[in-house]
Amino acid sequence: MAVEGKRGGERVKISRSDVEHVALLARLELTEPEIEMFTEQLNSILEYAAVLEQLNTDGVSPTAHVLPLHNVLREDVVRPSLEQEKALMNAPDAENGFFRVPRIV
Amino acid sequence: MAWQDRYEMVCGVETHVELATKTKIFCGCSTEFGGEQNTHVCPVCLGMPGVLPVLNREVVNLAIKAGLALNCEIAEFSKFDRKNYYYPDLPKNYQTSQYDLPICTKGWVTIETEERVKKIGITRAHMEEDAGKLVHSGETIMSSDESYVDYNRTGVPLLEIVSEPDMRSVPEVLAYLEQLVQILQYTEVSDCRMEQGSVRFDINVSLRRLGADGFGIRTETKNLNSFSSVRRCLEYETERQAQVLNGGGQVIQETRTWDEGKGITLALRTKEEAHDYRYFPEPDLVPLVIGRDWVERIRTTLPELPAERRLRYLELGLSEYDAGVLVAAKPLADFFDRALIRFDQAKVLVNWVTGDFLRLLNANQQSAAESRLSPEQFAELMGLIDQGVISGKIGKNVLEEMYLTGKDPSLIVKEKNLAQISDEGTLLRIVDEVLAAHPQSVEDFRAGKEKAIGFLVGRVMKATKGQGNPGLVNRLLREKMT
């Protein structure tokens, strides 16, 4: 999926198949009307964000993060973990201390 | 015709190594191996909503250290990214990794094979988190209706080290892996316990016609966790690709899996089905800025690396073989070095260390660091033999006793009364008895049969329970018979 503000001067639109592809990757099952709705919504989000393209960014270097922070680190000291029972409390399914998940492939 | 007559192999390796930290990369859960399932987990590594990861400083220290040992450039500016994929071993549905700005780039390691010495390029090394462990209800993932997940390993820090496709033979690949693992062990970046899966290799391999410049189409076989699996996998996969090419076909670019039991690789997914990871910068972690002072501070903690140590041993006069045996097992080499401080005859010492001592270690499945016997005690034993207090043969018994009990060698010699008999008067009495008991051998010796002396020395040694000074016994016998 190529989501860029512009490609060769033309704004790229998100197509139905883009939405279907992303839904598949996220393991979401969408109905026909949902696909329509999300295609439309995602496009309007892109359009809204495109306002930023009007800014002159000459001489502004790309950023990797929105906060003016770096090197937020913690020391290598063990802290208590959750008890097994608590760790599994929200699991839809569990057995013998394991999370149980349905067929993977 | 062997495929090697037509094709050349091109191989690159991605190595995942678990870093030797106490806690996980983004939370304070323990990284200890073997805990009861889902007991080293917390809201952060379980991917609960609303939690924030915080990077473990020690992970960065170890990544820099590995980078320096692998001759890499350490990036001044580095960041984390999300690699998105949907799989139950990953509770967040993304792995926090580094994509376009990894911490280490452009390094190399030097390998040596029978053919040549060669540099293998390191493209990059980046920090990331490990995934959890899956247990399947059926025999394989394909035949399982359900699977069980243990998230203890989720979030354990990994360094992924990517090599250039610089290797051209199986021995080169193995030499690279051995060298890499040695460097990681020497720097204590990882304990590299292969049997616990703390090092895993992904093998990229292709074939090309001899003399060709470009690369052929490659396959990637994932998750090999021993040198022998890598060797067998490469032997199988190159043979398979050669058959495809010889039959006029094309190798399919795909990810494959290694079946250890059957000794074959199997297709997992083709490039068309390849994951679309949709990497993007991790918004929950701020960038990492590593100044020169940080790098230099880590550089001062770098130990002597295996290649340097090997050279030092060769300069001490050790053989290539002995130097190799020592360097391959860091604890053994450390032991040797400490013993050498107190007993400076390197060649004598190495024979004992790589001989009787290593045999005892192997028989007990211990490393030199785990043995009760200290290098200082070992050096003392060498001294006792060197000074003739005990014979080499008795020394072997003392070594075994020391190994079992951890007692000082001088104490064992004293307690068991093992000191060598070097008193001429005592030995002469025994020599006379032996000569009187074996007139035939005396006659043989006088008739010029040198062999006879060996027999007579043996009898005297037996009479002294091995404690006679063999050199002295030999001399006394000769004097008596001529």
C-alpha cells in the first residue's frame, strides 16, 4: 500500500483493495458497508492531514519523534512480575498456566 | 557430478542473540530461563493497553559493546520502530525493533578456514524484543487445533546481527558462526547457551554459476539453533537448489523451515505471501543519542578478544591446536591464564590443561569455571611435578583427587604419602631386591638388550607403589648392572 501525500503531483487515494489488504493484515473481518465507510473515512483523514503540505519545510530536518526528548532509560533492576493467575485473568481462554489460542495456521 | 563443479554457494546469516541482562528490554521482568510459564510477565510485556515501555540502559551498553567487538560504527542517532505482524507469540501484534536507523552498522569479523583468512562483513546489528514461546497441542503447528502460549520470553532483549552475503562454503559459514559466538561470549554480551535457544540463526543461501558476478535467487531458512543444524541445513539446501537449477528450473525466493528429525528444509511462505510489516517509528519510545564519551566508556570495558588471545598463545609457543582448544572455551583459557601467573612453563601447563583437566571437565560436563579446583591449586600441582616431589603419573591421580575434593595438592600428597622417593639408600635396597629376583633380565641387559631395563624399572616402580623417582631408579639399576 503506497500511502503518500502525493505521487507525481497527484494525491494518492486509498482504494477499496487497500482497505481489504489492511483488514486482512489486522485479521479484521469487514462487511461490505464497513469497507465502503472505512475507505471514505481513511481518505478524508488523508485529506485533512494534507493541510500540512502547505507548510514550507525547506531546511527543516526530518524528525523521528514529536517530543524533544532522548535517552529515556531505566536501570537493569528486576521488579516484581504479575502472579500467573493475574496474568491470565483477562485471557479469553487459558489452561495450566498457559494462554490458550485457537488454530494458528 | 557434484554441484560444486558448476555452482558457487553464496550465504549470509542473520543471528539473533539474547543479551545477558537481568531484566527485559522494556520492563523490569526477569529474563531468567526456565521459570514457570507466564510468571515473568507484567502489563508492559503482555501488551496491555495504556502501558509505556522504558528502554533498559544495559541493553544499550551491551549492544554498543557487541558493536565495538564486531568493528561496527555506533550510530550517534538511533530509534525504535514497530514491526507489525499478527501471531500469538507477540501479544502486542507488533515487535518493537529497529528498522532504518539501527544502533550498529558496517562492521566485520575475521575468520580463518583451511583455505584462507577472510573478512566477513557485518551489515548491521539492531536491538529488538524476543517473542513468546508456543506449545502446540498436536505434533506440528499444522496438525494442531490449538496452541499454548508462554510469554516469559516476550520482551527478552535480542541483538540481531546481520552479515553480508560474504560466505562461499560451509566451512566459512561455520567459522563465521564460531567466531561470532566466541566474540559474544568473550565480551559477555550473551551467555550464548545454544541448548536454551539463546542464539538462533537464519540462513540465507543461493547458488550461482562458477565465475558469475550477480547473485542467484536465495531462500531463507529460519530459526536454526546449533552449528550442526546449520551445517546439515546448508548441505541439504544447496543440494536441493542445485537439483532445481540442473533440472532447468528456478529456485523460488521463499522462507523455509528446518526439520531437524528428517534433516530437510520445507517451504513456509513464498515472497508473494511475505509479511507486509508496515514498519513505523515507535511513538512510545524516544530516540537514542549516543555520544562519543558513552562509546569510549564502553570501549574501555572490552576484554581481550578471541583472535588477540590466540595470537598471544602462539607467541607463548603453544601449538595452533592447543591455542585453538583454549580459545574456543573462554573459561578454560581464563583458567590457563591464571595458572600461568604461578607456573610459567606454558607448554607443560597447556598439556595438562587441555589433556587430563579437560578430560575430567568433559566427563563431568563442567566448564573450567564450575570446577572446584582453582587455577592456583593447579599451578601448585604443576610445581610439585616440576620440582620432582611427585612423578607425572602420580600427578594424574592427585589431579583427580583435587578435582573431586577441591583439596590443595600438597595436602593430598602429604595425607596419602605420595611424595616421590628420591632417597638413594631407600631406592638402592629395592633395586637390589629386584635385581636378585630377576637374574634373567639382568643377563639380558648385560647381553645388550636395552628393553630389559624397562622391565626392571617397572618392577622397582611397582615395589615403590609408583613413588620411586623414575630417573633415579633408572640410573641406579644401570650402575648396579655394569
